[in-house]
Amino acid sequence: MFAELERRVAAKREAGIDVISLGIGDPDQPTYPHIVKAMQEAVAENANQKYPSNQGRKEFREAFARFYGERFGVEIDPGSEVIPAIGAKECIYNLCFAFLDPGGVALAADPGYPVYTGGPTLAGANPELLPLLPELGFVPDLSAVPAQVARRARLMFINYPNNPTGAVAPEGFFELVVSFAREYELLVVHDNAYSETTFDGYVAPSFLATPGAKDVGVEVFSLSKGFNMTGWRCAAILGNADAIRTYWRLKTNVDSGLFEAVQLAGAAALRGPRGPVERMNETYVRRRDLVVSALRDIGVEVESPKGTIYVWAPVPEGHTSASFAELVLEEAAVVVSPGSMYGPSGEGFFRISLTAPDERISEAVERMREHLS
Ligand SMILES: Cc1ncc(COP(=O)(O)O)c(C=O)c1O
């Protein structure tokens, strides 16, 4: 579906049509200057130009431990409870190969980041979907997971603040996840890609702050979105030391680690001032409000998200996700993502990404008001 969408966008652009893409969640603003400066200095050092160690630089692990302590109130042992990953995507994918046997089971949020299902499938295992229910605030009903499925599951992928729904974890949900994981002896992988991108005073917790979480889970923290670093491939896995060691053992056979200059720049990001992150979030709030009010004007009943870089909205009556995305492209020359791209429970929704400059978002919503009202 995505390939077809890309083909049509390319054809329109070739025909001279100004297509505005609100499809992909890749921040438009630059990486913050103090991070770029740290990278420029680190990259010039011969010591940082060698093969990295997959255990990670001390500075990187210590910066993460300090950040998790100050930001989330979570104690992390820099020696055993954190190592670098070459982006969350690599980490999630390799966790599947580290923990799943062919024929095994992973529980995957639906709708969800595609690697939660692609990773298990490529590892020869079976992703079992956890539908995120709108009536439960886009969390799964864990009591509805059949016991025979849960007993076979080794991994469970969850993610709050959530892509694509923009939902944040309701009070008490992470506690339910911990007791579910204990009951069925599975490893929880909380994908924390968006904790720094939150609005309206909401501060996202770490899953690892939940009592018992470190016994049953890991968290993947990516710097991609909150620090405008998608191209840098900088993330870490934190939490259960045994699980991290298992991931590390697989990883030493697969890649040669995260470029140490990037690790040092990542450490600078975590140690750096909060101002740039806060200003970025003000920008996203401005864009979110533009999008939400335009959608409401055209009759779409949409919730205003408290986090992430996405607005998730139901398609108007009589449309599927795909037919509505097509209509928006044809009528307004705006690309939105059909919700069904993120799993069967995404059907009936579409996603708008807030990662285009303000003027492009304004132009896109004006076009939608004009052509879809
Ligand atoms: C939920 C989620 N996890 C992970 C990623 C990818 O993170 P990274 O750039 O660190 O691989 C994304 C990117 O869109 C995402 O939405």
C-alpha cells in the first residue's frame, strides 16, 4: 500500500502538482546545535574512528543512567543495564532473533510500528496481535488474550506515547503489563520512542519506573524523535540485565556497534539543556492545534493527542482508511497515512504527521477545509 502511495505521489509531482506529505514521522527541524557540535568534535578524534564496542562507551552508558535517574526516577546500572542500539528499529528486530524460536510467538500492539510484526515474522515466529481498543484509550485488553497464546509468547511489544494513535499510557496500565508478564513468563519490550514529545503539561513515564518492570522487561529509548536525530541511528536498550546480555550476544554476531562519535553526541543530547526539546514541543502543539481544528471543521471527530508527532483520526462515514487517504491525495494533494498500514485494527483511521514546517501544515489543512468540507 505504501509503495503504491509513493508511486502516485511521485507521478503527481512529476505532473507539476505540489503534493504536501504528512505521511512520514521524520522531524523536519535540525538536530539541536549542542549535539551537532559534540559530534563535530568527536568525529575528528582518531580514537572515535575505530570499531566500537557493542557494550557501548562509558560516557554513553553513564549519560543514560543519569538521564533515567533524573528524568524518570529509574535507577540504571551503567555496567549491566544499558547498552547502545543502532536505532530502536535495529534493537526491536534483533530482539526477535535473540528471543524467538521458529514457530514461537510474540505479542504485538495492533496498530503498531511495523517491526513488531515484521521482526517476529522474519525470525520464523508468529506475531499475535493485541488490538488497541479506542474505548480503553488505545491500550490492549490483556484479559482477552487467550491463555494458550499468552503461554507460548516470549515477547510482548508495547509503546506509549503511542505511534500511530498518539495515546499515552493510562494510569495503572503498566502495572497490569508487569503482572501479565509475570504470569506468562514473557519479556516485555516497551518501545519508548516518544517520551520526550508530550504536550499540555503531560510528562510521560518510563515503563521501567513501574514496580517489578525490570524483572520482566526492557525499554528501548530512541533519540530519533525527541532530539531530531532520526538519521543518526542512536538508541539504547535499558532494564533487565539478563535480557540485555542475551541481545548483546546476538548483536555481536550481527553488527559492529554504534559509531562512537554518535554515542558521544547522544550522551551530549541526554546531558544537554531541555530548552530545545521544550521549544520543539511548542512547535508540535501549534501544528497539532492547526490540524485538529481543521479536521473538526470538516466533521472529523478527533482527539487532541497529549504526545507523539501524530494526529490519529477516524475516517468519515462511508470510507475505508485507503479510500479516504486516496480522496485526500486526489482532492487536496495531501498525503496522509491510511491507518490500516499499521495493522488490521488501524482500519477506519488515518494518521497525520506533524513533521512538516508550519506553513506547509497550514497550507495542507486549508486545502483539506476547501476540498473536503
Ligand atoms: C514507535 C516507534 N518505534 C521506533 C521507531 C524507530 O526508531 P529509530 O529511529 O530509533 O529506529 C519509530 C519511528 O517511527 C516509531 O514510531
